[in-house]
Amino acid sequence: LSNEDLYRPNFHFSPKKGWMNDPNGMFYYNGYYHLYFQHYPDGNTWGPMHWGHAISTDMISWKEQPIALYPDELGYIFSGSAVVDVDNTSGFSEDSKTPVVAMFTYHDMEAEKAGKTIDETQAIAYSLNEGLTYTKFKGNPVIANPNIPDFRDPKVNWDEDRKQWTMVLAAGQEIMFYASKDLKQWELLSTFGEGIGNHNGVWECPDFFHLPVKGTDETKWVLLVSINPGGPNSGSATQYFVGDFDGKTFKIDETFQKELAKEHSFWVDHGRDNYAGVTWSNVTTADGGKLFIGWMSNWLYANEVPTEKWRSANTVARELGLIKGTNTYRLVSKPVKELKNYRAKKVADRAIPIRGKAILTTTETISLSKTEINFSISELVQAKYTFSLSNKQGDSLTFGYDAKINKYFINRDNSGKTDFSPKFSDRLSTAPRTARTKEWTGKILLDKTSIELFYDDGQTVMSEIFFPHAPFETLSITSDQDNFTLDALEIHELKFN
Ligand code: FRU
């Protein structure tokens, strides 16, 4: 198999050619979900940053579009967001066309090369053709740098209660909150983060939105903060905070703060490969959830992964919700509902007795690289449950749950090509199980080079990439204790054109 055949994802977005990192500027308008991304089209490692662009009607099948933003004399185009300015608050409209306004960071490479650390400002650009092409605003930058070395990644959201735009910006290891009436003039409202959460790295790519708490009348505000390095399994990861917002200040919820102080288990994803993820603007799910996508890599090794024509893919698009968990609020994620439309072939079984190692399926029955698997075990016992994906070449990827230490794990040490970076498989990834139920349920999404695990209705998520020498052919499960019953197993092969 060619590098392309072996590693080009079946259903995760990857650029046709060149480098990709953070998702940027996602908005929904007129039936299309737009996705922009940090892109270097002329090389397969990080370089002069552009905004690449792709569109989709369902967030699963993507069509790449021409590059939307090119670097210029003010700098590289770093991460940011986009909003649909329905009321033309910006005044950019012409011929009654609705403007889409993108806000991004200019990173001044000349300044950086000259040894200056203050090299980032915020700027805007507008589109009058639904996000296809943009005109940069003549008055850029719209926010000058107040002498902060890492000052970037503006995420704008419409605040319906205050009828104004709210923007969150990463500033060193804090988040700055801004407001604007016209997307051009920005007022600093407040700063959040000192002494709260994980600070073992730079804070990047924030997002801020409210979510209904499932099964209640309550609404809470959620702040996403990507951090690099310092993730729970080293390198890049995204933490979240839950609290309240009065239009000026974000106040962390007391029960949340208490739990956070005990153990920081508040990560959008505990796997090593979901970074810089943010949500779509101008759309929510039917029950008020937000739509999210992340970059499925990690700065520890992103530039070295063994793909040739392109580098990096995104996570599956996900719906974010909020639940009241055991002691406080918890973010839950699941793949967008549109993924179900791709189910093609299914095998299902109930009450499967497992003794020793049991083969659950092989590629003779169903593909293991475009696959959705749902399982449940109704009575967890003090055992280590291990799933394993393997091939004849001797590669294997193992993952599962160790009830004795209450931890989920992924081990990709023997998953194929790993030696491109000493950091890729230098450790097991683990995540604490925060659900308290006896029943254990999980959803597993498999593509050629990625696994996404949604445990306990999405309360704990782990996403990781791998590069086997040949496609995985067998999926098995085993436990180090007595026999047990897998109460339900459903395997769907997905079909993509
Ligand atoms: C996060 C990040 C952002 C920045 C972009 C540059 O991965 O470092 O903070 O805007 O990547 O490509």
C-alpha cells in the first residue's frame, strides 16, 4: 500500500497536501458548515501560516476550497474565529449581502526573527461571498499588543443577552475577555485564570459559550483553554472550566472549583491527540449543544508523523453538552448525529460470554478502519479489561479500563511506526473514570490512523493516532480476571464515497 492508501483517513478531514494544525473560523450559514485551518500549503511541516478552507453539509464529508487568508506584511495568519454578522453591526455589508467577519492573530515573523517577543496583534477580515474569499480590514490591527509575549487566538461569540460580541483571547497563561458592538473596536472586560487550572504550559485557543445542563432548567458557561505543553498525558491538550458570566466577568462555579482542586480531570479529551479544538458559531444542536472539532495531533511530534503528502487530520466533529455529574458539572462529547447516516453494514450480538481472550471481529466480517463500535458491560468487576487491535505484521494497539486503579488507558507502543519521534509512545495514556455507574458503556470510532473513545456517554473521551505497517485486521477483548459477559456489542462499518 502507498503512504496515501495506508494513512489517508477515511472520514477525518485532512488537507489534500501540506501541513495543517488548529481548526479556525468555523461557522454555519445557508446549509454549509465552514471549517478553516492553520495551513502551510507548500510544505508538510509548520511554516508560513495561511487559513485553508473546507465546507460540508454534515461535518463528516468535506470539500476543500481555495485558501481563504494569505500571510502579508503584517505577519502570518495565526488562529482565530469567524462570525456571521447578520445585523451588519460591522457595516461591512454591500448590496445587502450578509458579512462573515473573521478575527485572527497576526504573528509578525520579522519581529520574531529580530529577537522581539512582542509580535502578536489581532486583526479582522470580511467576506461578502459566504466565506469563500475575504478582504482584510484597512484599519488592522484592531487590537494592538499591550506588551504580552503570547497574545493570540481570538474567539468571537454573539452574546444575545447583552446584544454584543464577546471575544476571548489567550494572553500568556490567562484568558482576556473583550466586548465589541461592531467587531472593530474592542473593550477589555476582565481577565481569568491566575491560580486556576493547569499552568504547565502556554494557554492557547480559548472558546467561551453557554450550555444547558441536561435534565435541568439551568444554563452554565463553559470556557475551553488549550494548553501546550502540560497536557494530562504530556504535550498538548484542552482543559475546560464551568461557571457563570455576568457580561463582564467569568466566575468559576464553586462545586467545580472544589473538584478541580482535588483532581484536575476536566479535559475535553484525555488522549494525546485532540488539540486547539473550538466550536462552530451561528449554530447549536436541537437541544442547545455546541458543535466542536479539534486538531488530531500533538505538538510533541506533529511535525514528524509518517505521512508524506500532508500532515495531520482533525477529530470527528462532536456535539458538546453539559451534565451534572457526581459532584459537579462535566462536559460530555459525542460524534455528531450525522455520522449515523454513514452506517452501512452491521454485526450485533448480546450477552456474549468471554473466557480468556475472545476475538470480537475480523476484517473478513467488517472493516476495522471505518468503523463505529458500541459496547456495554452491565456489571464492572475489579478487573483490567483490554481491547486489542492487531494485524499479521505483529502490530497491536491496546486500550481499555483497569478497574483496580479506576483508569482508562491506551497503549500504542507496539502500534506500528513509532520511532519517528521518541515522544510518540514513551508512555501509556491514562484517564481517570469519573462516572460512578456499575454499568460501563463505550463508543469506539476507528479510522486508518486514529481511535476515538467515548466512554460513559462521553464523560471521558480519549483520542489518539497511530501508524500501523498494515491495516488492523482483528479486534479482541480479554480480562485478567474471571469470565465476564459483554452485554451488548454493535459494530457498524461506515461507508464513504
Ligand atoms: C496552537 C497554536 C496557536 C497559534 C497557532 C499557530 O496550536 O500555537 O496558539 O495561533 O497554533 O499555527
